[in-house]
Amino acid sequence: MIHKRVTVAHISDIHLAGKNDRRTISMLGRMLDHFSAIGIDHLVITGDLCDAATPDDWSVIRNVLKEHGFWSWERTTLLPGNHDLINLEEEMRIYNALNPFPGSRRKALRERVAAFCSMFGELMNDDPEIPARFPFVKVLRYSPLNIGFVAVDSVWPWHRSDNPLGARGLVDPSQLRALSQPEVADALRESFVIGLCHHALKVYGTMSPVDQAFDWTMELINRNDYVSVMKALHANVVLHGHFHRFQSYEMEGITVVNGGSFRYLPYRYSEMTIGEGGEFSRQFVDLPPTRK
């Protein structure tokens, strides 16, 4: 029986549809109040905070986190999803016609990532003198153990043939090289390591041609390289979203948890309890029904 423990809650794919999306705002507030009531130690959100890559919508999420006591480096870790950084209609109608060069689109994506880091930098980096960027490593020191979060940005630029829905992912090799430096492993030594990315490491994977086509539009292209780096860092768990299914599976001995979609099931979350010896358990939890 675990007596000394740390509890991590994981949600994903909020898909806020603007400041007037009162249902999602209300349900997110209810979820955060529940986390406070039961004593969750840390919250992870693995991307797709909003639906249309709008910084104004990011600010709504920021304000909800502040209002409910989750706006701090110690309480929350988050990262962007493709819907946070790619406005598909904008890409298809404007950039494809007026700015068709891949290099320009990569530059535009980098600028949007920088804006995201500026908005949420306080949750990514505890030193205001150092600009927030990806990848980042966060080590939280609790009395029973240390928890190390390793976060990457897996969003890949839209391209009419290689990424027509803007939903395929790629962890830039420069991020993987940065995480492969010896000082990263040193920083994570004696920590329970949790990898964070937006894109799923596993989707349908069936023999159906229709499902295979869908897999192609959603996949993390270099997932094997990413998993190899996580394995080298002795990651115990990887948390992700993107593929709207609550599920848990194994890859190369690492437990992988898909946080599903808060947008479609705003009463469900993933909960992980970690003991001081590194043992852990996880489950999907539904909020208790509201009283009428």
C-alpha cells in the first residue's frame, strides 16, 4: 500500500471554441476545482487547448488556470497541440495561395510557437531570465521523490501533400539532440521521468485501408526516434493526447497514456499515483455526477 505518494492528473484536447464557449470554460473550472478538492499534486495538459490557433483563446485557458489556482510552475505543465499552432483554414486558403514556400510556413510556425511560449512561459520555466522554449525539462522535488517532466513540441507545419490536415506530427531532430545531451540525463537522475508530447505514439494500426489512411494523417512520423530518446532518459511513462481516445499501452517497456479529449468527455481524466520507490498506478477517473 502506497502511503507517501505524488498524484498527477492528465487532461488533453480541450478544444476551446472561443471566449463564448461557456460550456467548456465551466466544465474546465469544475474539473480544476475537483483536482484541488482531492489534493492533486500536479496537472498536465498535453495540447490542443483551443480549436483555431488563436492566442486570444490561449489567454482564456490561462485565465481559467489562474482563477482556479493552477497558474504556477509547481502546479501545471502544458504544451501545444496542432490546433493551437495551425489554423487549417488559414493555411489552406491563404498561405497555400499567397505564401506557398515551405520555409516560410516553417518560419510562421516557429513564430507561433514563440508566442505560445511567451504566453505560457511561467509554466515551462521557473527562471524568468531564461526564455521558455522546447524542449524543456522540469524537475519537481516532493518530499517522497522527484518527478521529472520532459516536454517536446511535436507540431509539424501544414503541407498540402505531406500534412494536408495539419495533424501529422514530428519532433524536430534538434529537440531530440538537445535531450540527448549528458546534462539532461544528469538533471533527471533519481527522478521518476514522465515524457510529454501531443501526438499519439499509436493510433488504429489496423489492416483496413480507410483506417490506414486515417493513421497516416494523425501519426507522429518519427515516433521510434522519440521513444528511443525517452528510453535513454529512463522515462517511466509518456503522456500524450491528439487521438481522442482514453487508452493505455506499452512501447519499448514504457507505459504510454492517451489523455483522450476533454472536449468530448469533460468529466473524465487520467490519474497517476507515484510512490516514493518509483512504483506507480494509473486509472481513468470520471467526476461524480452533479447534483440537480
